[in-house]
Amino acid sequence: MSKFLESIKRTDKSDEAYSSTSCTPTQHRMINGALGLAGEAGEVVDIIKKHVQYGKALDVTLLKEELGDMLYYAGLLMLAIDTDFKEVMEMNTAKLLKRFPHGFDASRAINKGGQ
């Protein structure tokens, strides 16, 4: 085993974190939601990559299924923090209106609306 992998193994506490009872059900839900969301986002990226880069026909049904899976995991995260889609969408709408009051602007996007 390389020194690099040994150093990772020395500091990795994954086994302890998942085998102990130190994680609450809410924390487990957050972990599952975050990891699931990342995984499903990767599947969406792969579908788009194959369509754009390789010329594969876009499978819209599969894309919709993966987007639905993303919403499932986003919902799981929302349950963990006691919110819902309506509140999250309203917060996002308010943020976008503040950041882009006159529509999209690349310079404001780069500077996050001048914040």
C-alpha cells in the first residue's frame, strides 16, 4: 500500500461513523440524502455527456427518472431539516430576484450579485 493510501486510511473514520450509534436518524437521513443527490446528479451528467459528446440519442424518459430520483433525495434532505419544497423554492426565488433584479447578468453571476 502506498504512503498516500496509508495516510488516508490512518485518518479515515468512516467505519466508526457508520457502525456506531453516534449518528442520529436525522444525520443518517442527511447523509443518505446528500450522497444520493450527488450520485443521481452524476447520472444526469452522464446522460447529457453521452448525448452531447457522443451523439447518443437523448433518452428523455431516463433523464426524467433521474431528475425524479434527485428530487427524492432533495426531499429526504428537506425532511432532515424540517422544511419543504415550497419554502425552498420561495427562498431560491427571493435569492434570484435579489441577485438578478433585471434578469441574468454574467458579471453579477460571477460576483454572486455583488454580495
